[in-house]
Amino acid sequence: MITCPACGHENRPEARFCDSCGAALVGAGSREVRKVVTILFCDVVGSTALGERVDPEPLRRLMGSYYEQMRAIVERHGGTVEKFIGDAVMAVFGVPQAHEDDALRAVRASAEMQAAAVLLELGIRIGINTGEVVAGEGETLVTGDAVNVAARLEQAAAPGETLIGSETRGLVRDAVETEETKPLELKGKAEPLQAHRVLVVDPDAPSVARRLDRPMVGRARELERLVGDFEHSATDRECHMFTLLGAAGVGKSRLVRAFLEAIGERARVLRGRCLPYGEGITYWPVVEVLIQLGLDPDSVIGVSPVEAQLAFRKLLEDEAAKGPLVVYFDDLQWAEPTFLDLVEHIADWSRDAPIFLLCAARPDLLDLRPAWGGGKLNAVSLLLESLSAGDSALLVGELLEEIELDARMRTRIVDAAEGNPLFVEEMVAMVREDGIDADMAVPPTIQALLQARLDRLGGDERTVIERGAVEGKIFHRGAVLELAPEPVRAGVGMHLLALVRKELIRPDRTEVPGDDAFRFRHLLIRDAAYESVPKETRAALHEQFVAWLDSHAHLVEQDEIAGYHLEQAARYRAEIGSPDEVVAEQAFRRLAAAGRAALGRSDWNAARSLLRRAVALLPVGHPARSDVLPDYFFTLVESAEWDAARAAVAELQASSDERSQTFAKLFGAELDVVTERETGFTPLVAETFAAALETFERLQDPTGLAYASRLSALERWAALRWVEAIERFEIAAANASRAGMPYLEDDARSRIARAYALGPSPLPETIVRLQEFIRDHSDRPLALGGIHGALARVLASRGEIEAARAVPSAEELYLEAGMEVEATSAQYTRAWIARCAGDFEEEERLLRRMIARQEELKDRNYLSTGWMQLGWCLAEQRKDEEAQRALERSRELTIPEDVVDIIGLDALEAMLRARRGDLEEAQELATRALARAEETDHIEMWLDARWSATEVFELAGRGDEGKALLQESVEIAERYGHLVAAERARERLAAGV
């Protein structure tokens, strides 16, 4: 209900006028808005003592004068006095209408207030703070912590002093000289607050100075048009009007500067700027021109508009008679209609005068004069578009100067700025001030500019753009119609066109048949519109949007989109203290479905993010979470997020149902194998996997069977029993297929391919098999990663080095999918190719890089193998001391069940000991490695053990046995198609072992 302010009658929510007395209802159609404002508190110092020594009558006159002057100063600068509290004043800059320079207006007002207080022989102290508040649309009452901070700053100020908060200081940094105070311990604030003492306020400086000294980028064509039009005006002695339109910060001033530099001394230049506020500013640009010409600026006072037009045109024509004249009027969007009439009069009526009227304005000018420039001779309007990404990157480089910033951070700045040079400047300035680790939040200066731009919209236009912002950067007309209040719906189409004309949105390709789509010109505009909507309203609109989406669209990513909107609704309701469990559960279901869909298409980054967001919506222990935790755990292991994976296992363990507890045992054992030094695929682990398989079979749980059969196959994989591993992974693939889990099926197919590459299968046959696998899995990136890696390894083993290098990188495929562990282990393939090519230096470089990444990931499972492989590589280069250190590091990480590392390390240590003369121990190690290798299906391990034993036996005087081992190596390598190993063995035989 809406209460009438005139008679107190309770009216219908949709009423615009009181049903009882007919008075306009202030609240009708109004709403709360969130916005950033600047709050000023001013208080008289020593007012109690003043009241004690001054008679009430003169005191009343004094305080009346004080109130009157303080109010006048605040209002002159565009602020609003919200209230007087005793002898204190609270003023707000930014309500009901925001201005991009509200902070500067407040600080300038404070300087005048201090000066006025001195004349009144009063001492005052002032506190100013900028921050987010909630305000009623069209009202001045604001609430929020920013108000409290401003009051506390005023209380902390000394007599005659103004203290401002850090946010305010950042918004006025180039117009105000300040000094930091000691951090203030303010009542009610948990942390000390950094304040800034105002020393000097420059009344003419902009709040933030632009970097017009930087090289201009991306405006060559526009500059050419400007210069060409000027040349035409000068040569033909005609008056030309060239209007440069563009959003704030898009580069109008920089282009004008480049133009003036380009024409040099060929014209006299006069400048005038329209002011956003002030008294007597209608002809301010004319006043500035008169001053530049050495004339009396007061000559415009009291002159009628017609007289002003005639006199000023005659003045410019007289100046142009001396030579070409450029008259540059900036910020025409602030111009009074009378001044716009004057400019158009000059353009319409000047003759035989080379006057080049250069006007710069934001698109808002067209709201004042929709036909600006239309129908005039020699009038041109040019809309300055955003810079390209390439030009933005060049600008970032120019502005950073000596600051080193990595490519990722540069790209973030370019992406966030979306081609607006001012946005680039402010983000680079933020990096300069806060360091290279600065969060890429929206700079306050940009936030203020966008908020002011939105506040200039009509009420219904504002409603429409806010409803579009709820959907996102791209939104649909149908959604806006659904979300808009009933009285606004009829005009939605008209308002959307108006927003297009105002350069806030533009038409876009629709994803909903029969509907129209629009895109925000800049993501920051969308964010500013969205953030102005109160959280309670946002929550309701997000829910409403999902209902519209489900009834009108059928998108591939529908669950992800709906899940996002329901997630936002749940989050906002929780933040305002009204949690809604039903909405949270709806969001959970949609995000979980989207996460599983992402797993199905091997998009691991998306899957992990979506599942993480899903489980975060419900409290730990909620029954619905246990259904998602197995898939979430799988994504965490693949990205090496061990702590989060352990937390998932702990939650499953705490559950009372048998299914969850079985998953906990299964995944707990897997985590121990991957991350703990003391644990491997022990018989106990194998029993855990087998028991889980039995339980899931009894429970008829396809998901559990898929995971348990995968881990059972991995146990054979770790034992290097490739034939058995292939059999078990075939079962795992079938279980995954039945469970509708293509990601686990892909993982199984990938490992089957690698097992064929390493096992007792002739490599020519393996190549044919792998090529068939590639054809069968061309649309499955996860499976392809392993298959490509296996093919590259096989080709390298056969000496087809260039063909191996031409195979798509498995590492890149895994990285794109967000599988950090697999991506790192895939680097083994590149190192193997270098080894087969005889480039041991390159192999060493690749292995060291891989080990460094494995150390970061704390991936013990692969790390021990990495150090072992590096030891072999160093031994091949006769870097025995380094090889020994690598061996020792691998021994520290290796557990007894790690078959590949135990065999490889025994063979490596045997070789290194033999070179040092420790022949007895070397022979024992070599013999043990040979025996253990024979127990596996790993052909390369057979060959490595023989290679090591050959050297050991030769050094021990058992050359015939060594030669026999080499001959065996040739036979084995040729039988299975390992041509590189066969050739190396033959060369060693030819050299006499």
C-alpha cells in the first residue's frame, strides 16, 4: 500500500494519485535504489560554550545565518541537505540525481563552508565519505555504512579541518591536495580507518586529470576526416560545424588535441567549455572566448539571446577575416538551450568566413537536440566508437611505461575496458597505485561516471535497462516485458529504441526464436544498472526470469543459465537475512545438472566450477549434496585440489547411508594413493576397491560401479600389468556407458590407448588401433588427449620423430579441459620424443619444467616418476652427480608398491654405482631390476633394465653376459617394433659393448 503524504489515505500499490484527495503520490511507481553517493557531515565546534556566553537572540540570528549559508553552499554545488541535527548539517551529493563529480562537488562545498564559517566567527569541522547506500527514488533519505563513516570522520576532525575517506580521495585526487592522517580508531568500526586531511582545493581542476600526453592510438581515420573538413573550411572560406560525439572517456579530447597539433599554426584556436553546474553559466563558453581575445567578459551580462547571437557571430567573422579560425566547444551535453541556439545560429548564418566550429559532446546532446546538425550546410557529426582490442593493448603498453605486467593481467585490463581509453587509464592507474596484484574491480571514477549517466535516464527507461541487466550483457525484449511492471510494459519497445539511440545498448543476434536481443554497449554499463537494483528486488527478478526462460527458450546451456539466476536469487536472499531454502535447492539442482553436462562434454573447468557452486548452496550434510559429491570429488582430483577433495570425502564419511560411506572409503583410498608418501596400491587398497565394487553391485548403483571399476583398473595399471589393465578398463568403460557418464568412459578409453602403447603389443598394430580410436573419438577431447599422447609416443619409439611432433599436444587438450594433473603428466610424451630423437638436453629441460609444476600441484604420484626419469636423462649425459641427486629425491618420494619407480630406480642406481666402482651392490641391483621388469608387461622397462645391466656387467668383467643382454634387447625391440631402442642396442654391440 502507498500512503498519501497529504491526507494519510492508504492507496492501491499501482495508484499514481491519491484515491481520496487526488494528490500526487510520491511513492507511486518509485522504488528503492542502491547507489554510490558522497555524504558530508558538518558540525559547529564548541556550540555548548557558545550558547552559554551569547544571548539567545543574537545566537538565534547567528545560527540562522549559519544554516542558511551552509544550505546555500551545498545546493549551489548540486547537493541536498538531508537534515539539520542540532547545529550539525548532513548533506548528500548524488541523490536524487547522481553526477560523475559528486565527490568533488562535496569537497569544493566543504572549502566554501569552512570559509563562510570563518566569516561568521564559527569553528566547524567536516567529514566526507563516499560509499554505497540505499535511497528511495526521488528522495534524499539515505541509509548505509557510508553515512556512519562520514559522521565518524566529522567527529574525528579538528576545528577548521575537513577529513575525507579514501574512496572520496581517489575520486578527487587531481583537484585536491591532502595528507594522510594516522589510521583512525572509529567507534563502531572493527578496523582502523585511513583518512585524509584536506589541505588545498583547486576550484578549477578536474577531479581526475586525463593523460592527454600519451600517444594517440586507433584514431587515424577520424583524424584524417577532421583535418580534411578543416582544410575544406579554410580553403573555401566557409563555416563548417563538426560535432564529435562519443561516450565519456572514449577519446574525444585526445582526438581534438591530435587535430590541433596536426593543423599547427594554420589557424587560430579559441576554446570554450560548458560547465555541468553553477550560477550564470549559460554563456560560460562565450566568456572564455572573450577572455582569450582580450575582451571584457562582462559584456554578455544582460544581453538578450538574439543580441548575443548576432554580436558573437560578428566577432567570430571578424577574427576569421584575419585567417582560418577554429572554435572548439567542449562538453556540449551540459549546454543550456540558449547557448545551443547561439552555436546553431553561427553555423546557419556565417558567410565568407573560414570558421571551423568543433563541438565535442556525449550522445546525451541528442536528447537535448535530436536534430542537432540536421538540415545544415557543411555540418558533420561523427560518432567515436570504442577502440579495438589490439589498439587497447597498445594503449595499455603506453600507459604502463616502466611497470612490468604479465600478459594475463594486460588482457584482463583490455577485456574489462572494452575499448574505452578512460577506462584503460583508470585501470592502469589502479595498478600503479595498488600494485600489480590489484583486483580488477571497477575504478570508482568509472563507477561514478556510469551511475550519473544512468541517473539521467527517464524513470521508465531506467526500469527497462535494469530489467535487461538482470538477464545479462545480452538480453531479450521478451524477458524485459516479463520483468517490467505492468504500467511500463506498453512502452518497452519504444524505451529500448531510445536506449539504442543513447548508445547504451545495441541490437544483437537472438537465441530465442521470435524475440529481439540486445547487447549492452559496455559490460560496465550493465553492471552499473544491475547494481543499482536493491538485492531483494534482484532476487525476485532472477526467479521471475527463470520462469520466463523455461517457458520461452530451449537452450543447450539452459540449466547453467537458470542455475546462475536461481543462485543469485538465493545468495541475495541470504545476504539480506531472508534465506529461502526452496530457491537454494532449485539452484542446486540446475547447477548440478549443468555441471554433469559439462563433464559429459569434457569441459572440466566448467564442471568443477558449476559443481562447486552447486554444493556451496546447501549446508554440509544436506542429503542432496551426497548425490553430487562423487562427481565433484572427481573434478577436484583431476585439478589437484587435495584439501577440497579431502573435505568431500569427510562429508561422505559423515553420512549415515551405506552408499555415501562406500564412496568415502573408495575415494579416501584413492586420495591416499595419489597424495601420501606412505601409501600406494597396497593389497589393502586393492581390497577396498574390490569391496566397493561388491557393495555397488549389491546396491545396483551404476555411478558407484563406474567409479569403483575405474579404480580397480588403475590398480592393475600401477602394477604395469597392461594386458589385465586393458581388460579392466574395458569393463570400466562399459560401466560408465551404462551409468551415462561419458567422462569416465573417455578416461577409460584414454588409458586403454596408453596401455597398448606401453604393453606387449607390436607397435605397427598399435598405430593402426590408435588411429581407429582417434576416428571413433573425434568429438571426445578427454579421450583424444590420451590417444594422441599414446600415438605420439609410439611414433617416436619407431623413430618417426617429425610425425610424433605433428600429433596434437595432449597437454594442450588437458589444459583446455582444466585437467591440471593429466596436463602435467602429458609432458612425459614430449620428453620421450626428445629422448627418442637423441636430444637429451631438451629432454632434461622438459622434465625439469614438468617436475616444477608437479611440485606446485603436490602430485606425489607422478612426481617420484618425474625425478626418476630425470635421473636417467642426466645419466645418459654423464652428469652422474646430478643424476644421483635426482635418484635420491625420487627414492624419498617412492613407496614399495610403486612398481615403475622401483624398477627404474634400481636400474639407474645400479648403473651409477657401477660407474663409481661399487660393483657388488651394482650387480645385485641390476639383477633385481631385470627380474622385477620381467614380472610386468612394460616393454620399455624390459629394455631399460637390460640397458643398465649391460653397462654394469661390462664394468664388472662380465662382458659376455652384457653382450647377450644387448642381443636380447635387439630381438625384443624388433619383435615389438621399438626401432629406436633396437638401433641403439645395435650401435652399442657394434662398438663392442
